[in-house]
Amino acid sequence: SLKNCGYWFEDAGESVKVSVPMGGVCPGELTKEAVAASFTRLGFKLEVHLSDGTHSLAMPELAYEIEPGRSCFKVREKTKKVLVYLHKTDVSKQWNKLAAV
């Protein structure tokens, strides 16, 4: 699980950026091919496939709705970080929390 990896989020206007540091669970290279993400209107799931198994971060109940088709992720290979961009449905809403609960 990536819940204990020290991820954080920030409201970036039209989207919410979730930064997931992978250095603690990824001793080798981190490539885009090893990462997958799926999005729903109210959640997302990030999966990172490494030699020791699959590590995941699931947020099934976000604080607000997102647009799944416009949400995405990026892999920062040098810093071993995955950035998840959750595109807001209501861009005027300020996110001060990530999860609904």
C-alpha cells in the first residue's frame, strides 16, 4: 500500500495535484510503464507494479467530484515521484481536504 508513503495534495486551480513519493518502496528505476491509474467521478486508484509486487493507493471517496476523462498522472523518474492530476468538475471550489471522510 502507498497510504504510508507520505503523499500530499494541493489545490492547483482547475485540478488537484496529488504527489506520491516512491523512493521508499522503489529501490530501482521508476518508469511510466510500471504505473497505472483509473478514475471515477468520486475517486481514483493508483497502481505501481514493481519487482516486489504491486503497490496501490486507492481513494474511492474524494471530497468533491472530478472529471475522469480529463484526470491523468505523470511519472517523475529522476525524483521517483508519481503526480496524479484530478481535474475538478467545479473549478471554483477550493479543496481543503482530499477524502470525503
